[in-house]
Amino acid sequence: MTDWNAFKGFHERQVPMSAEEERRAAEANRLRGEIELLLDLENINFLDRSPVVGGINAIAAPMEITTEERDGAITVIGRVTFGSAYEGPPHCVHGGVIAMYFDELLGVTQSTSGNPGMTANLSLNFHAPTPIGVALVFTGRIDRMEGRKIFTHGTLHHGDVLCASADALFISMRPDVFERILKVRDAASG
């Protein structure tokens, strides 16, 4: 039987921050405020503000996305290297970060259908630890479409090692619904 008390405090800080850690925490808070100001500019494309591919978003480890045709179908490819800011387990990318990057990549993938939509379901399987500080490659493709449903599949590799795979369901939106969402966002930003 597991002694759960052995894990008590595992996710709690055990000692107070040192003066240097407090200085760095204050600097991080200051930078977060500057990032918000940077991203709050009007007339900025929402992709530029993306926490995944956004070139002006300082929290993004910008994933470079390209497409290519393979066996008569479009494959979306994302290349990224995560630094220590994205670490979960020691020297590994946090699983939540991987999920966010799959959502973005498979979102681009489903948009190649010509009827883009929004994520309804995203399911991941982790096959091997995903290391930080190395080149990683995400790939995505459309599996099938059923009415407004767009089913996609993706993989994440470090070299030949399959680190994770994902399946996502997107529901396509009518153009007028998408325009309405954009108007709400634009009105909220200024």
C-alpha cells in the first residue's frame, strides 16, 4: 500500500524564497505586465498574439508551421524547441504545454479542410518523455470529415522517437458565427 504521506508537500515550496529568487519573481511579474501591454495593441493579427506561434508573444516558443503534400493529402508540420521555461518533469516538456501545441497544430490542420472550426475534443497519449532543448517535430493530418465534424490525428517526435500522439475533433463554424466571435474579441480589446 502506498504511503501518501511520503508525497506530502511534493508540490509545496518547503523553504522560503531566497533574496535572488524573490528578485527573479518580481522581475517575472514585471515582465508579465509588459507582455500584456505588448499584446494589447489594436490591429494585431490574433496569430501574432498566439501563445504558440505568436511572433510578438514573449511566452511563445514559436512553432514554425509549414504544410506539404504527402500521398495526396495535406500534412501540417510544426517545428519547435522548448527551453527550460516549459519544463515539467526534470528535463522534459510539461504535458500541458504539449497539449496546447497539439491543439494549435491540429487547429491549423483542420483549417485546411476549407471549413475551419473549434476544438470539441482533444485526446493525447504520451509514449516517451519529451526532452527540452532539442528540435521537436509535430505533424498533423485530417483523418476524415462527417458533416461539420473534422477528425484529425497528430504525432510528436524527437528524431525517430515517438513522444506523443493526439486525436482531435473540431466542429466547423458557419462564417457568420466566426465573424461574430471576431467582433466580440475586437470590441473587448479596445
